[in-house]
Amino acid sequence: MPDETAPTDATPDPAPAGSRSPSSVLGALGCGCVALLVVPVVVLVVLLSGGLSGSTDFPRTAPEKMADRAFQRSQEAYDLMGFTRTVRPGVEKIGVSTENTLSSGYCYDGGLLGLEDKTVDGAYRMSHSWALDHVPANQAVSGLRRLHRQLKDDGWEVTSYREGGKSKSWDLYVQRDDGSERMSFIWYPDREYFTGGTSVPCAYDPEWESGDTGLPGDDQSPPALGPAQRKK
């Protein structure tokens, strides 16, 4: 950065005693303004280098382990609801039939101060979705209320809970670890249809290599969901 220098004349006028020359005042102001501009820039650079561009410090965990973690969260909720039916893997018609599926999603680096997200190569986020048809009100209402209380006691943050009545849906949304792990539950009384979903934190696939295609974990399939999966 160029130095700030006061202009000089061949025969400068003397300044009155006890005062400062205009050139020295301007020089002081110039240095002060430059300093005020430099400090925020330096602070910004330091903050960016400190990781505000987004966290990608994901654990190196195999997709099958994260898939099992997501499924077990759903299994625990399924048990708390008191369901006894066995739901086989797969889905015939989303929103109508039973469902028991795993899926893998992208993870993002947060971008520069969160302004531009980019996918992180080799990282993935596993999710598990399940659904039951023919769920009557007496089972859905009591089960959701019990699930709501238990998840709060277990340390989950309830981000939304609504008892919709006879016509509107009943919703329960929870999260923990700053939202990196989430669960959602919805019951539609008009259709007697219940859905649940779990999303676990992002992770790196230890076997992923540069140039690999596809998304880690997109080939995972869950076991059957039901009483047979309960721990003894």
C-alpha cells in the first residue's frame, strides 16, 4: 500500500505556535481512514480462513452404517407409536401404499459465507422413509402424543407440533445436533395415512475415490420394519 505523504513546497509557511499545519492534519486523517478500511478487510480474511465458508468436517463412515443409523431411528419411533404390522422394503405407490425405503442425498460446503453452496464430492446424507395405511384415529393420536413426550425427554428439540383435529393433518418435527439429525411424522386423518422420516448427519464414504460417479449410499436397502426388528 503506498505511503501517505504530505505535499511540500519550496518555501512553506510557518504554522502558528500550538497549531498543526493543514498538511499534517490531512495526513493524520488520511492514515486514520486507511486504517479504518484496512482493519475490516483483515478481519474478514481471518474469519474466512477460520471456516465461515462452511463446514465439511464430516466423519468417514461407510454408507451401510449411516443407513442402519437412519433405519434404527425410524424403528424406535415405530415401536413408540405402538405399531405391530411388518412393512417390507420398498413402496408401490408413494402417498398411498405402505413404504419402507432408504435414500441418499447430497451434502454441501456452505459456500462463501453461505452465499453459494457446492456439493462435496464423496459426502452423502442417508434418509429413511416409512408409511402405513389404514391407521385409525385412536392409534395415531395416542401414538403421536406419546412419541412427542418421549422425544422431548430424550433431548430432541421439537421444532413443530400440531394436533390438526379431524380434518387437518397432525404433524411432529424434531431435530438435534444443530439440525444435522431430523425426524418428521405426519398423520392424515381423512386418509388414515401415517408417514415417518429420518435424516442423519452427513458423512464421507471411506471408499470413495476421485472420479467415482453416483452418490454414496444410493444402493442401500432397509430390512423389514416391524415387531421382528425390536431389540430383546
